[in-house]
Amino acid sequence: MSSPSIPARGRPSRLDRARTVQTALDLLNQSGLDALTMRRLADAMGVQAGALYRYFATKQDLLTAMAERMMDGATDAATAADDGDWAGQLTALARAMRTALLSHRDGARVFAGTHSNGENTLGFADALVGVLRDAGFPDDDAALALYTVANYTVGHTLEEQAARQPGHGGPADPGVLRDAVTAGAYPHLSATLPTLTGQDFTRLFEFGLGLLVAGLRARH
């Protein structure tokens, strides 16, 4: 009898790296990151849990591979959408990254803290740094801008996805924030409450991204 992770002769393998990552992303979209375990993934693959460690020594390794897969096509999408100048190209890349993370449930949580060396992630980073170097930014500024844009995009998307979860009761919940502000003496927050309790996350993202671009333009 063959092992659950080793197919009988002539049968297609039930376990390979690419299909394992795709199955993990499917489970992520169905139930979220907290419910994604190596055991549940193994069950979905029809193999013993130990078989997964052939490709991923730890769950963190799996998350890194998932983050890499999320970035597939992001650079191409940004290239097709850019406005020509460095600011337009940078903006298109940031938007493409946000879209990639939003395309999966808890996508930003998966991506945060991973350090993929895959061609999707490195290709995206190289494109962003290249946009700024080609525009005449010093190498140091281009590299620091990469981290700034990526960290802003991931951080914003983390908050956005958390706020969209059913039953979310954090600061981004409009009802919770509105009640807290109106119950206290916060005149400035009260004056801006319609904006503070708004749920237009794209507008919020674009505002912050515009500030980053404006700061880079002034520095340039």
C-alpha cells in the first residue's frame, strides 16, 4: 500500500508545492488566518500532516510562500496602469500591492512579517526602487521609500481588512467611535466625526499615498 503522500505508480501526485500553496490560500479565503493550521491543510490535501514538511519546515515558511503567491501579477498590473511619470508609476505600484492583499481574506496579516525572496516580491520591489532611481533619486532614498510605501500599504490594508470583519468592535467601527466621541469632551473629533467614521477605505488610502508622493516630490 502506498503512503498517503506518495502516489501509486502512474497516478498524479496529490502533493506538490504549488498546489499546497493554492490550497492554503483557498482555506484562508474560506475561514481566515486563525483557522488555517497545518493539520487542516493536510486534511484538505488528503495527506498526513508530516508530509507538508517536505516543502515547508514551519507554518511561517508556508505563510511566506502564500505571500509570494499573492504578489503574482502585481508588478504587471501596475505597469499597465501607470501614468508615465515616476509619481504615477509609484502610485500604481502601491495600488497594485493593496489590491493583491485585498484579494485574499486576511491577506495583509499573511504578508506582514514575511520576507519572501521569490521573484514576485523581489520583482515588485525592484520595479519600485527602479522607478525612483530612474527619476534621479539617490539609491538610499529609493530604498527607504520602498520600505515606507510597502509598510504604509500593508498597515493600511491590515486596518481595512480588520474593520471589514463581521463583529469588529475596534476604533474603526463607526458606531463605537461615534459613541465614544459624543460621550466625552472632544470638540475637534466631534467636528470631524463624519470623516472619522467614514468607511471609504480607498479614499483614506489615496489620501495617505498622496502625502507620501508629495513628500517624495518635495525631497526630490
